[in-house]
Amino acid sequence: MGKKGVTIKAAAEVLAVSIATMRNWDKKGVLRARRNTKNGYRLYQIRELERFAEKHHLRRPQNNKVRFIP
């Protein structure tokens, strides 16, 4: 897993779900985030989000810009 990831907000936009849904999935272990050691932010890998979306038949919105966090 690379060091870069996307924030919970960007991940929610990629999957077209709410931030609350992302938090619930993380707590339940449905879609785990890794935590930034400096600030505790949840970070998601785009590749994992895309696999999750495909597996669960979620559609990624077009023209979706995502911000990467080192």
C-alpha cells in the first residue's frame, strides 16, 4: 500500500455516499481506512475504493476530482 491516499470526503464523493456512511463502514469493518499518524485522518486508497465500488455495484460519478494526501 502506498503512502498516498484520499480523505474521507473525497472517498465519499468517489463512491457517491455520505461521509457518515464512510465512517460507519470503517467502524463495521466493511471498508477500512488507514489513519494518518500525524493527524488521525482516515485515508483511503483509490484502488481499494474502485474495487469496493465494483464489488458492490456502486457507480463512480464522472468528472470526479480527488485530492491526494501524502
